[in-house]
Amino acid sequence: MSVSSNASSASCNGSVDDSITTTGTTTATTDSSELTHILNRRQEIMDSQEAGIVVPRNYKVNVYTEFQEFSRKQIKDYQKTFNTYDTARDGYLDLNELKYMMEKLGAPQTHLGLKKMIADVDEDHDGKISFREFLLIYRKAQAGELDSDSGLNQLARLTEIDVEQVGVTGAKNFFEAKIEQQLRTNKFHDEIRQEQEERRREEEERAQRRLQFQQRAAIFQ
């Protein structure tokens, strides 16, 4: 082999070694940078938690699993309502979209009222309402956790029917009829409880009379 060939081979090998060294250095630098980012993020989370700041959880939620109190049809209907007013199609209702929604429902809110509506269900504190947080409105309404005159309660009630079709007056009549029906249902349950209570008292009185009879009979034995 000639001297020139050896020199060329050595030069080539040197280039390969340099390439490997450079690649290894780059990979090590990248890994180190990612690790530093992870550690810094972890430290930020720990500092936030120690300071009492809620750290949002970044993961997708299966609403059908979490909100089992609602049927699949109900959730799909809520999704349809949500999508109607999510005009930006970004999966959220911001303040302006919520403002438009409440106006269309015939229950306009003040700027502060809208901000409070968002804050009451904004668990990740991003200043807007996700579909999961939208479902929280109906969960709270069903559990009786909303003030009757609150914006969220009005939203929950008014989205149960199509206000555009029946109008505000029709919606009012609908809810009055629903309240009356609920009162009748409650009265029915009250009557059942009263009957059960009366039967329980009668059974206790009969048991007491039997005991007294047995005690008197024992005297003559």
C-alpha cells in the first residue's frame, strides 16, 4: 500500500471519528438539556404545590366514565350545545362566547357575572370553560349546588330546551311546569313516607300491647 493511500485512509478514519465524537456530544447535550428541563419543571410544580397553587393536570378525560350520572345521550346533547357556542372551534368557551351564549338564551350577564360563571367551574384556571368543565355546570345544578339566580343555574335550566324555538316565555312556562311537577313528586314521596311512619308506629303499639299482655299473664302463672 502506498504512503498516499495510508494518509487518505487515516484522514478518512479521522473524519469518521470526529463525526462520531460530534454526534455523541450533540446527543449528550440534547439528553442533558431535556433532563434539565424535566428537573426544572418538576421543581416548579413542587414549588407551586408548596405555595398552595393548584397545578393543572394535563391529561384527557373520558367524560362518559367520569360523569356516570348522565346518560350517553345526555352527554352528547350537552356536547352539541357546547359546540353550538364554541364558535372558535377550539374546544373551549371563552368569555365572549359565553356572553353570546347567555344572550341567545335570553339571560344576558354583566362582564363580572360572566367572569364569575367561568371562575366557578374553571378548575385548571385557564380563564375559559372546557367541555369537561361545561359538564360540571350540570353536575352542580343536579346536586343543587348552584344559587337559583346564578348565571350557571340559568345556563343549566335554559339549555334543557331550545329557547329559539319556544321563546323566553315558553321557556318560563316550561320551567314553571317542571317545578310544579317536582313539587307534586315531592308531595307524593312525602305521603309515602307518612304512610310508612304510621305503619311503623302501629307496629310498635301492637308490640307494646303484646308485651303488656304477656307481663299481666305472667302474674297469674
